[in-house]
Amino acid sequence: MLESIQISNFAIIDSLNLELDRGLTALTGETGAGKSILLDAIKLVAGDRADSNTVKTGREKAEISVCFNIINHDEVQTWLRDNELGSDQECIIRRVVHANGRSKAFINGHSCTLTQLKELSQLLVDLHGQHEHQSLQKPLIQQQLLDTYLNQPELIEDVKRKFYDWKSVEKDLDEIRSGSIEREQRIDLLRLYCEELDSHNLADGEMQNLQSEYSRISHAGQLLDNVGTLLGILYENDDSTVQSQLSYCEQSLSTQAKIDETLKTSHDLINNALIQVQEATNELRNYQQSIDLDPARLDWLNQRIATSQDLARKHRIDTGSLPDYFQKLKLELDALCGSEQDLDKLEQQLELANASYLTSARLLSQKRQHTAAALSDQITQIMQELGMEGGRFSIEVDELHTEAGYKKSGINSVSYQVSANPGQPLKPLSKVASGGELSRISLAIQVILSEASKIPTLIFDEVDSGVGGGTAEIVGKKLRWLGENRQVLCVTHLPQVASQAHQHLRVEKITSIGDTTTNVHAMNEDERLEEIARMLGGLTITEQTRAHASEMIAS
């Protein structure tokens, strides 16, 4: 239940702190007083997109905060726990809109997304707008209303999922069938590429080794000359080599270290250097022997590197990527070559997907037809109460038998049929109902859907437009009856409706020099009597008007 609303700097509201209670609460006031602003604020915390124009002129930000009592609402508590926003006692939703257009949303003090706001609000508030009767003539809306009353979301989602599965397989099959010529051309091209790359047979990492070997062989003469010079300096010259000089130093320090042990460290370092020179000499000799001045090998390396580079340029990739690219082309070729088998397989899958969709869609169709009959009877009954005596209402649910008519919503076409007067045949709602009749039928549907709903707070925004007199009184009693077991908020201009409320709030516009604000306050008995009288008599309120108002409230 919505317990309180706090609003600051929103539209023409400076500051508002409103406490609400169970039952039917009527919101009344002069046209333009700002009743819709209060509902706009509720819509904002329910996930509507923010608009900087809603921030009161000259203020930095607008803020709306609502508090719901959720002690007996297990579904809401579960949602909050699942989203780690939990509270078992109350749910506080806050929305802040800045003048620059930025907005923030919070649930129980935690930042949240608009998607989360919408999901949570759908469990807490059900808002019925004043123009819903205008959309009632649309076939899509008619089916959606029927499905709302049907209350089979899992089955409806199952039909939708199976429809998309079926269409996905159908699309794959069509692509294979329509692309047979292109596929054959692609297969021929892939075979040519694969034969070329397979013949070249470049191994993973081979290109780097080829370039390294090519560099070594092409510079073999220079390398041999340099290595020979270094070997002469290190070990092989007869005159003075690094090895002979270090050997002399090692022998001398060995003798001197026997006299003075502090020279032992120097001796060890010279001895290690001598060992390193000997090992380096051996490595250079082995390297010298490994270099092969082979012109044929050099030509082969040059040709293989050039071929690799040509292939890489042809396919617009790096030479090092050729092995992986070859594997990729092979996989594509294998997939295309196996598409003939895939064609048979997809045809079987298409048949199964179609059968699965139809099974679920026909089950949904049966449930819709059964529900449509029950809902039609209920709407017909309420139509009698709303001044359409002898009128009949029927929801026609027809099954479509061609695939062209199958949709994600199922295999049905839904049509609302109405006979507004006794003896007249049923005809489509859009062709026979007047504006007032549409309003009453829409109200009947909303009342029935609200009865079936588990949502604790219902908000009706001038849904009584287009009715009056005794019918308006019946509307008020229906709304009061809904308020016996839940919270109902109703914006109304009709005294017959407002007089049925458990609580009565008046919305007033206050104009002062340079500023206009809206205020909402709960009325006591005397104030309520005056407000009902105003709604009955307009500007001039007489004792007779007050007596009439008192009688309406008492009834």
C-alpha cells in the first residue's frame, strides 16, 4: 500500500508531504489545479523517463519520494531480496531530476536502473489512464486485455519463444535454398585457396625461422671472416692471445696468493674469466663449422619467403597468419560442403519447430476462448449496471489456419463485439459504440481486470469521463467496492464518485505575485461537504446544494 508521497520542486509544486490510507481516496479540484501533476510524479517514480521541464523554474532539481508498506506483499519482498534491495517492512522509491536533464533513481537508498524501477512498480501500482477507452478499439490492445485477464504469462511467453525458434530455422533454411548458386561459387573459390595453401604447407612459426636462416646464410662470408678474427684474438694467434694473457695472469696470481691470501679473490676472478674465454672459443668454433655456404639452400629460402609473402598479400593478412587462415578456410569449406546434409536436417527441424509452436499456440487458443466467454459475461453484467440495459458484449476469438496469420502472440484474431441496445446484433466495437459507451465499456473492463489483479494500489485517472447521473453513482460504488480490499486512488470531476470515497483530497492552485504553486490537503467533514457541493453547484453554493451533497455522502 502507498503510505506517503513527498514532492519538492516538481512542476508547480514547491513542497508536498501527503499521507495516504487504505480504501478509496478521491482527488478533486478545479480544472488546471494540478491533479495530473500528482499522477505524473507517481509515474516518474514508477519508471517514466525524466524531463528537465518537470523541474520547477529557478530550482536546481526536483525530488519525489514514495513509501509503500509491503509487510503482506511476498512477491515484492522476493523481488527486493533477489535484487539485493531488500526490506521486509517498507519500500521507499526516490527519484531526483536535475535541471540539466540528468536523473537518478533509488530503491531503499540503493541506486537503481529505470528497468528495475519499472519491474518493481508493476508489482506495486496499477495505473488506469483517462484515455484508455480510445485505444480499446485497437485489435492489439483487445488481445492484450484478454491476456491480462487470462493470467497465463508462462504459456504466452512459451508461444512467443517457439514462434521465434520456428522462424529462425525457417530463415536458415531459406538462406541455404536461396543461396545455392552463391554457395557453389564460394565452394569453388575455397577449394582453390585451400589447394594453394595446402601445397605451400607453411607451418606455424615457420616464417620466422625461414627469415632467420635466410639472414644467416646470405651473410655467411661476413660471419665466417668475423668469427675467424675473433678466434685468432681469443686463442689461435701465436703471438699474444686473450687466452695466453689470462693464463699468465692466473699463474702469477696463484703464486702470489700463497704469500698473501687477499689476492685469492682476484685470482678466482681471473680464473673464471679464463674459463669463460675457453667456453666462448669452443662455441665460436662450433658456430664456424655450422655455417654452410650453400647457394641452392639460399635460393630455396628466398623462393619460399617470397611465395609466403605473395600469398599473404593476396589474402590481405600477415605472413605469420597464413597457417591459421588456412584452417579457417578449411572449416568454412567443410561447412559449405556439408550444407546439403544440413538442408535435410533443417527441413526436419522446421517441421518439428512448427509442430511445437502450434501445440502451444492451440493450447493458448483454447484458454483464450474459455476465458473470453467468462469475461464477456462479466462485462455484459457490468454494462447493465452502467446504464446500458439490454446491451451485450462478446469477445470473439478466432483461430487462423494459414501460416501467414501466425504471430508471436499465437494463432488467434481477437475482436470485441458489442450490441449497445436490445434486439441489435453484435458488431465490432469500433463501428457501433459511441464515445460515452466506449468509456463505460472501458471502465467495466478495468474494474474486472482490477478485481483479478494482486497489485495493492490502483490509480484511476478520470476513467469516469463520459458518464454522469445515476451511472456515475454506480461507478463510484464500484470503485468504493474495489477499495474495500485494497488501496484505490481516483482523480475525478464527478461528485457522485467523490462522495463514495473513504478519504477525500482537494488539489488547489495558489497564485501569488510572480509565482504559482499547487497544494494538496486532506479535507475534514465540513470541507468535504463544501467540495462536493461545489462539484454539484459550481460557483454558487446554496443550502439546497449542501443538502444534496450531504445526502450523497451519507448514501
